[in-house]
Amino acid sequence: MNSTGPEPIVVAVADEHDAALRYAATESVRERRPLRVVHAVPPPRGVVGPGAGGPETILVTYRAIELVAEDLLQQQYERAVKLVDGDVPVAKVLGRGPVIDVLLDQSEDAHRLVLQHRHGPRLSRILTGSTAAALAARATVPVVSVPELWAGPRAVPHVTVALGGRDVEGGCDALLESAFAEAAARHA
């Protein structure tokens, strides 16, 4: 992942919603940083035998899942290219493996990692876990979680800072300094 030039902004795409992609493209152009569009294909979670799920069970090959993922990634890549309008380079990566691991790997050389969180009940996120929270706790770069319903660049009311265990133990001055700079840049 070593590269020369400015560190890229990495954006995770998972479906047809593109709030995170729009945010990342805007930031890439504003900061003159390359944009890397990433989609992760997690490994299969097990094998379903005949009749295991009843008559509605549909068996899909892992290759079929990869083909759908490749199509989604291509669509989001093309959307990213249009959004940056040639102002910065755009790359795409289809990662294979657990989503958290793929995104951590792809963000090792990044300036920041952008992903989207779904609009939904907080209780649901608490019970199922949050990809954004897991990444914020483990990533070595800032993680931006863009709401699914984000409408575009404008002043935001606040900037949220997630502290991982190592931030609290090792001091968080640099993290807070970065958060205050982000808030000031956005009049938040």
C-alpha cells in the first residue's frame, strides 16, 4: 500500500446509497487528495445444506456474490469519477475478507477513512454492533461516519470524536487537536 504523493481518502461503499461517497469525493477535491473506493466481500459464513432453511432457501455461490460486489464497486467507482470531475485520481479496490480487516488494511496509508452509517434505531446498532465504532477504535487514521441521509456540503452542527482505549491510555491531545481543526474548518 506504500505510495508516493498525498495520502488518499479511502471510502467504503456497501450498497447503492452514496452519502459517504459524495462526502469523500468532496473532501478529496477540497484537499487535493486521491480517492480510493473500497468494497469488501466477506467470506461465506458457513454452508447451508439441502432443506436447512426450508423451501425458501436459495444457495448462491461465492463467485456469484463476488460478481454482484464487482458490479456495485464499478457503479460506485464510475459515480466517484463523475463527482471529482477529473480534479483528483480515483482508484477502486475489491477486498476479500472480513469487512473490518479489509478496511483497516486499505486505510493503512490513508489520510482518513470514510464510511456510511445506516439510518435506523440506535438499539439495533447497539445489539448488532457498529462497523464505524469498531473501525474508530482500531484504525490508525481518523474515521468519518457519514449519515445515510447526508444531504451535501454545508455547515454541520458538531464533530463527533470517538476515543479508543489506546487514545485514552496514551493521551488524546493529537486526536482532540485534529477534531477541533475539523470543527473549525466546518464552522461546527
